[in-house]
Amino acid sequence: MTLDATDRRILKATASGLPLTPHPFEEVARWLFLPEGEVIARMQAMQDDGIIRRVAVAPNHYALGLATNGMSVWDVADVQAEALGAQVGALPFVSHCYLRPRALPDWPYNLFAMLHGRSRGEVEAKRAEVAALLGAACRSNEILYSTRILKKTGMRLAGEG
């Protein structure tokens, strides 16, 4: 798919995220003097063509009072990793969860899940919940705590800030 001027306007208008309103696509359409249905259809076409990978919420956990964030890493039996990862990812306190190849012998972990809480104690309690869910399929785990937000930006078009 080739981007036309209207597609570029939509991408530029949404690069920092959708507006936090009850009808965000309607708002974007108003900004661009387009019908809401056209904005939705064009964004769907761009997503279908791989230009937009996904439309998702990227909350600022610090602003929500969840100042303690830890990437938990788990050494889970490979045959169970996908099914267990789906269960971990469905937990309400996990913002993202994914599988990665191990980097043996130094890094045995293949399941990653970002945990959020108001304190280390709260995050550690959530880590214990994940450990209980994984049970005997998990051989070991660690948690790496965030010290700052590194990225909270959307898509950028080549040659544009």
C-alpha cells in the first residue's frame, strides 16, 4: 500500500496517540475535516497492510499512581510457555507479556511480563501470584525494576520529527 496525502495526515494527527475522548475517531475526523467512517476505514486498511502495527492503549503508569514497575522474567518449560504466557498476559496487573528466545548459558528466561503496583511490596505480591500460576513449569525467575520511562511515543513518519 502506498500512503496518500490523507493517510499521511491521519498518521501525523494520531502519532502521539488518539485523543482521550468517548469518540476518538470522531475527534480525529473533525480535526482533519473527514468523515469518521473514512478515518476508521483508512486506519484499518493501514493496519491490514502492516503500516500500522496496532492501535493500543499505552498508559503512563506513573501518572496513574503505579510508580513501581518491574519486568518479571521466567524460565518456563518450552512446551507450556505459550499457554502459560497467555494466562499471565490476561492478569489485570500485567500490561504486556511475551516470549523471547533464551540466551544460554547466561540468560535462561523465555517468558517476560511487566508488573505494575504502587510499591515494591505490591509488585512482589503480584510476582508471587504469577509464580503460583506457573507452578512447577517455572524453574526460576527474576524481576528488573524500572527507574524511569524510556519511551512513550507513537509512530513517526520518516523525515518528520
